[in-house]
Amino acid sequence: MDMLSVIFMGSPDFAVPCLNSLANRPNVAINGVFTRKDKPAQRGRRLESTPVKRRAAELGLPIFQLGSLRKASSWDTIRALRPDIIVVAAFGQILPKEILEIPTYGCVNLHASLLPTYRGAAPISAAILQGDPETGVTLMAMDEGLDTGAIITQNHIPIASDDTTETLTGKLAELGAQMLDKHLEDYINGKLPPIPQNSAMAVTTQLIRKEDGCIDWNMPAEYIERMTRAYYPWPGAFTFWNDTLLKIQRASPRQNTQNTEPAGTVILQGKGKNQEIQIICGQNTSLALDIIQLQGKRFMPAGDFIRGYPAFVGSVLRSVKN
């Protein structure tokens, strides 16, 4: 295969292994890396570059931070780079028709789900939250819709019982990079004709909001436990104790048919080394706490927490401040 002129578009950590995969191929010339503009860091106002921008700088690649790609000036910039193909991974923008039509082989996107489930902004969190046994990565030929393009190929991976959005993102990023390395040339050479998605089976996810992490203790413990993993590291699964935010990082669901206390009540179950701090949940279940964090404090084992805050036991946790 002749030298392939590539534009890469991506921003977060998920996209970095894909960029590395392309950069390591001797027959690929990355003529431009497009990424989100620098944003103020969460703490302080210092501007922070995206992981893709930092990696592209290390590789000595041309970097473009144009903001919206729906401007004619952006289209001209991309045309001038004469790409054979545009590879996208978690870029955060839907590419307009004017850009999709520029590359010889079109635009392909690495998406972190088994399309048509889950399209949209938060596919990894959604798979954990729904209790799916597996997820994967899809390489698709892009069109003007939101993750609606025809499927080139997919790879599957099991979701481990302790996977969080953070850990699963890392696994899927590496899987996507391997898939790109293995199948990009096959697609370009016509060996992997894209197959249209079944839109009737599509599930679309929305951008996660902070309030999504707020726990409703009337839900079953199995669902709340999945929340602790789906919303880690952000926004976290949280509740309120005495008007103070309390995050639950790790916990385990339990069946509990013995207690009649209201949902959200903190109880002790068992004795000695087997004693657990549990929260009464819906449908005759409870949640055994492992690692928790009171606002302004560090994460700590629940047993250590109640030694410092014995009044926690017997209290009722709430979804909102009193």
C-alpha cells in the first residue's frame, strides 16, 4: 500500500492509543491532529491541553484547534492537508457533509460500544449501568448522523464485575487501537464493506450530568452498586448525610429481607470480622459499603469512617439536602 495521508481527530485519553497506532505505521503520514481547544483546569484557571494534544506534541505532529468544524475556513484548512482518510476517536463533534466528502476514503470513527447500542456521549457508563455482560468497540464509516454510520467491524470485550468507567475506558482504548491497526487497510482496500446499522435497535446515550450520580435509595442495591462503577471517576455516586455530600466509591449488593427500616437507613449487619455497614435499599436489598468519602475528606474504608463518625450508624441518608 502507498503512503496514506491521514488526519486524526480526538481529544481525551481514550483517543491516545489510536493516535499511537497510526503514528507507529510506516506507511501512514499524519498530516494533522485536530483536537479540542485548551480549557481551564478544574482547579484554578490555568489552561489545560487535551491528552491528544500533549501526545501529538511529543510526536512532533501538526496540531489544529479550530473549535467548530462547521465553518468554511475549517473546511479549507482540512482540504489543504489533502487527506486520504480522516480517523476520528472521541472528538466530540459531528462532522458536517462538507468535511465527510473531503477524504478519498471518507471518514471513519472508533466508537466505544457495540453499535447500534450505545450511540451518543456516554456509551461506556451506560453499558456498566445497565449491567451488560459485555461491550466493545465499533469501527464505522461516518455519515452526518450521531454514530449512525455503517459498521466496518467490531470487537467484543467482557465487562468485569469490578470495572469502572475509568478502567473499562482504558481497556476499550487499547482494543480500539488494535482494531484500527489490524483492519484500517482492509477497509481501504475494499475487503471490509460497511454494513448499515439496524436503527430500530439503537439506544442513544446523553452527556452525563453531575446530578446523575445522586443515589435514590428506593432503587435496588444491584443498580446502585452499578452506579458506583458507572459514575467513577465523575461525577461519582453520592448521597447526603446531615446535609453533607457523601460519595460511595466501592460497595456490594446484598439481599435483605429482615429489616423494615426506611430506604437510606444505615445499619450494621453481622458480627466481628464479618460485620458490614449497610444501607437499606429498595426491593428487599441493601448495599454493603466498602470505600466512601465525606465531602472535604479522603476516601477511606467504611469501617474506619464509622470509628470517626459513630453517629453515622442509624442515620438516614437522603437524595437531597434537608
